[in-house]
Amino acid sequence: MRCPTLEELPPPPAGKTGWPWTVGSPRCNIEKPPRISIVTPSFNQGQFLEETIRSVLLQNYPDLEYLIIDGGSRDESVAIIRRYERWLSYWVSEPDAGQSAAINKGWQRATGDILAYLNADDTYCPNALAAVAAAPTAGLLYGNCYVIDDQSRRVRRRALRQASLANVLAWSPSIPQPGMFVSHAALRDIGPLAVNLHYTMDYELCLRVMQKYPARHIRAYLANMRGHAAAKTARNPSQHVLGGLHVAEAFFARELPAPLARRRDFTLAILHLRLARVYAWQQHRHHARASVRSALRISVHPVVLGKSAVVHVMCILSNHMPRLRRWKHSLLQKFTK
């Protein structure tokens, strides 16, 4: 399906201007573009859903397949979906087994060469799909991201780099999910998202893809990842990192090439320290120090020692964390255009 034009879509709500309300993407001029299938899992995200839908449909991409899998929303989500249903390849609203199951349900129907999922509170940047289509073939493609707030204002940048499997294992970089695309062939080979994971299914999928297929970084901003109080990772940031730690532990329990297996202790220690930093930001000093001790029991690599010292300082400054967090966010927003 070709993407609709701005004039073909319903008019935006009053007061909404700019991308993706009154501005669309430039035309994609790739001669034989691959079909790209996007799945949006949705559940009671009506506040953001229309912006998400428009950011997909206004890509001006010639071969888009867009599917929305709604979990039986009780807000305005279904009414919003119906306004755009003529441009959707498929949509459904019914109870499901959670986000991963919903995405898998959509991917099972998808016919694209490249697959992705975009949550109902995130958006694509203009021309994102054209940038993906122009990239060299790979099992995993990923690009830079902006972090936006609940008013769609840019808060900070997530600029990435070309990374190895060892880098991604240690969340260095942590690949922002909205800017991640997987080849359909790779997904058929390695299998779908793990439905038992609710925070780190994208991380676990990256690891399985990168074990067997090349990954490529696209040097463009592809998506906007929304940070807001109701977001899963905002409500439970420690559970997000703890889930990643468990995924990494399970990964290292497999038979791996020797160079990768030797990264085990360092990687797990770094992830314990990432968890410690989250606890420190939350002013949970006891948990933060316990995570530091766990890291040091695993590895005393100089990098681990240095990061442990940083967490100790954060614990000392624990009472000032709310103020420091506000200052950090203010500074990031000032320098993010």
C-alpha cells in the first residue's frame, strides 16, 4: 500500500500543527523499495495514538503495511483507529496476552521484507522509512532517537554508533526500540518476541538476531521515544534494568564463542551497576549499595571499580537526587533542538 497524502487524511485536531499534523515526509525516491511492515500494539493510549498513526501513514513511502493490534482499549483508541482504518492493512481490538503477544500477532500477519513495531505513545521522524529502505541489507537495522515528553517536545537525543554484540549485551549502546527494524527472514529464522518478557523483549530479540546476522547503524534520527509518567519503564525503571540483567544471564548460560563468553563477568557487573544507578536515582540507597556489591563480587575490572565509585557518590548525594534530576532534564532540554 502506498502512504496517503496529508490531504487524504482526516484533518488534525484543533491547535495541532507541524509533524505529523500539518506536515508530511518528502517523497521516497528509491526505485524498488522493500515492503516495510509496522505493527502498533495499543492499549488505552488514546492520548497519543493518533500522533503515532499519522507519523506512520505520513512517511510518503510507496510500500507500507501498517497493522494495529489493540488489546481491547476502553478509551477513545478504537474511535481513533476507525478514523484511519481505510489506510490500515489490518486492525483488531480484543483482549490479548500483553504487548509481546500483540506484536507477535501482528508480525504473523505481516508480509513485509522489513518488520518493526512502534508503540502507541511513540512516533517516527519524517522520512524514517526511506532511510531504513536505503540502508544496506542486515538482520537488524537501528537508528538514532529523540526522547520526547508528553507534549511531544524534544527532551534529549539518543545518538548511537555502530555496535557489536558485546556492546549491545552491556547496553553500550542500549538500542532504543522505536528506531529498531528487523528483517523478516531473520525473524522467521530466530523466532518471535519472548511473550514472558514485558520490559526487555526488544533487548532479547536484538541479542538473538545479532548472534546470527549483521546489524547496521543508520546515521539518522528515525523515531521519537516518549517519556511520560504512565510509561511502563517510567513507572518501574528498576524492573526494566533487572529484566535486562536476567536476559543477559540467560544469554551467557548458552554455549557461546570463547571471545564472547569471556565478556560474561564484565557485562553482568556493568548491568548490576546500571541497576545500582537506577536505585540511587530513586533514593533507594540500600538497594543501590547491594547492587554495587553484587557487581564487585563478579568483576573488579577498572571500569567496574570506577562506575562503583560513581554510584557511591550518588548514594551520598541521595537527598539531592530530585533536584539533580530536574537540573539534568532542564539542561538536556536546553541543548536538544
